[in-house]
Amino acid sequence: MLTVAVLISGAGSNLRALLDAAAEPGFPARIVVVGADRQADGFAHAEAFGIPTVLVPFREFETREEWGDELRRQIDVWTPDLVVLSGLMRLLPTALVDAWAPALINTHPAYLPEFPGAHGVRDALAAGVTETGASVIVVDGGVDSGPILAQERVPVLPGDTEHTLHERIKPVERRLLIDVVRAIAEGRTDLAAVAASAASDLP
Ligand code: GAR
């Protein structure tokens, strides 16, 4: 059984979908801890499932590195096989990425490498594209630049707002995330091999 830590900052609707999936008989992964950089509404989903929560408030640390060290210390207590960033709206310090990679994945509400960063949905709307998407990637040292594990297109419709477009993207993200976690747990996706292959493609 693959053990998973999930890190969030907000509502945690994707976390909720993963918790629901993991509660299904036969799902090959279970969530052992949910962490956040702030008092996130999504903690309520973890509590509903009796999953422990870890709050490491970013603003209480002098540096990103110190925050990352404490987050690592508290999450590593649960010895997760995989860490999922599911709406964590903070860049992880390099030392933390190095410690957890390649067993560190991220969901993103755009068709990477299009529209990386904190405002993937807003940026797609501002660019006037007719389709955007959702992606699940391995986290590397860049911003949403790691190897892509799964992605799917989502149409942008006339009259879309950031909210309506994001709400259309999220169900796709959830499906991709659940599929990716299942594939990792079943050994069909080998994150070390994916990361090594991406590194060998570098010039
Ligand atoms: C998700 O769409 C996730 O991809 C996005 O935040 C949302 C969290 O929603 N993350 C990023 O934009 C990271 N760059 P949720 O809290 O309801 O799951």
C-alpha cells in the first residue's frame, strides 16, 4: 500500500477527491497525513476522514528554507512514500525538493508548459486561448517545469470567468491525480525512471 502525504493551501477539493478514492476498497494508496502552510479550509476533509493534519504556517518563519525544514520534519514523521502538492500555493525550497524528489508530484490547472505559476487559470483567460487544461507533474527545481505524468485539454467557453473555468478544470485534475496515484502505487509509473529520463533529455 502506497502511503501518501498531501499538502494544501485552500479548499482542498482535489484532496477530498483523493480521500474519497482512497476509501474505495482496492484502491492501492492511502493518505497518512495532510499538511498546509496556513489554516486551510481543506483540513476539514482530512478531519472528516480521521487523517492527521500538520500546520506549518509559512508566515511564522524568517526564511523559506526554515519553513521548508520544519515542514519536512513534520511530514517525514509519517514516512510517506509519495508527497502530493494539491493546491499548495508556495514554492518549496530547493533542499525540500531534493529531499522528496522524485516522489513529489504537483497538480496544476493548465496544460503545462503553458501557463505555469500561481495564476494558471487567470493567465490562460488573459491570453485569450480557446483551450487550456490540467496537468500532473513531477516536481523539480523550477516552477511547474518538471516531467509531465498526465495532462488533458479543457475548453475555454465564451463568457468564462476565472471561477467558471477553474471549476471546469478541477474535475479533470481530480481524475488525472487519482489515476496517477493509482499508477504509481501499482508500479505502472516509476517516478525515478521518469525523472532520470527527463534529466537525460537536458542539453
Ligand atoms: C487546484 O486547481 C490546483 O491545481 C491549484 O490550486 C487548486 C486547488 O484547489 N494549484 C495551483 O495553481 C498551483 N500552482 P483545491 O484546494 O480546491 O483542491
